[in-house]
Amino acid sequence: METVLISGANRGIGLEFVKQYLACGYHVSACCRDPEKAESLQALACGELQVLPLDVADTRSIEQLPDLLAGRAISLFINNAGIYGERQSLEQVDEQEWLKVFRVNTIAPLLLTRALLPLMDRQAPGKLVYLSSKMGSIEDNSGGGIYIYRSSKTALNQVIKSLSIDLASEGLLFAALHPGWVQTDMGGPSADINTFTSVRGMQAVIESLDVSGSGGFYNYDGSLIPW
């Protein structure tokens, strides 16, 4: 049975990933900061769901994660954890807020990847995908502003591209995924699509990911997004 590891799995898109991969017959290792308070996640309790503590803003928590997995091989890693941040305008941008968002959105994904590499299945091949955002596309930026969130996702895209090059010889595939404008706490109730539609689309993108497409930046519908 293949295993998928999902960060930020206690709500929204992450929780929907858990539901859909369980339905597809995967073993799911679902990570969140406080499993005891993750009621929606705990409600899915079954033999193939493992709920693990992970605070992506805490380096020690990241480093301890492989031990909690007890050697289980990972076929798919979904880096879903992320934050939007506050005070995003030119007039309000705050250095500490910027550093906090970069820590979660850009630095943590790389540290998590490095920690999990020994457990990644090289034969499947192993896939590592990261929820980015179209707001990280420089070419698509026609609205300006939102300096902190935009820059954190642009930097994440660069991290993903470099990983796809550095680890190409190890049989691992990488992708940046834009989930769409989704009806979540971050996206709001007026967003275009619900979590089911977003995750179903991203699942199809993940399934079709191959060597030729590794390192790409994809919309949830499979279309390429310009850098």
C-alpha cells in the first residue's frame, strides 16, 4: 500500500486531500500542529490514517518527523501547510511578519524535503508536490501589492525548480501546484471552486506527473502557469 504524507492536514485543502487519498486506498500520514484539537481530522479515524504532530515553523519538529514515521516509505509528499500573512501593503509591510511567512511558506518546505528524502520511495517514483499560488507568478502579476505572500510563493517556486534539478538522478519528481481560488478560510466563501474540485484536479495533475514535467508550475486543471 502506498503512503502519502500531507502537511497542514487538519482543515481546508489539506483535509480534503486526506479524504480523497483515503478513498483511493492510500495509507495517509496526516500532519498538523495539534492533533488533539484537529476534530475534523480525528473524525476520519481509520486503520489507514496516521495523525502526526508537525509544526513547520519549528525546526526541531521537522527534524523529528522521520522518527514518527518509523521507516515507512513515502510515495507522495504534499506540502500543503502555508500562511497568508498580514500587513501586505507597501505602507504596512513589517519585517518580522515577512520573515514569519517566509519561514513557513519557503524555508520549511525545503527543510521538510531534506528531512524526508531518506524515506521517499525511489521506485514508484516518489513524488513531492508543493502548494504554491498563481500570486507567485511574476508574469501574471498585474495587480501589484501583497508583497509578503507573493514573494514567499515566488521563492518557493525557485526552491521547487532547484530540487527537481538537484534530485533528478534519484528518481524523484517535483511540482508546484496552484489550487485555484478555493472556498477556504484563506480564500473566503466567494471563491471560484470548493475544496473537492480543487483537490480532485490536483490529484489528476499529480497522477500524470512524469520526468518530462518534473519541476513545472501547474494549475489545478493541469494547465501550465508562467513563472
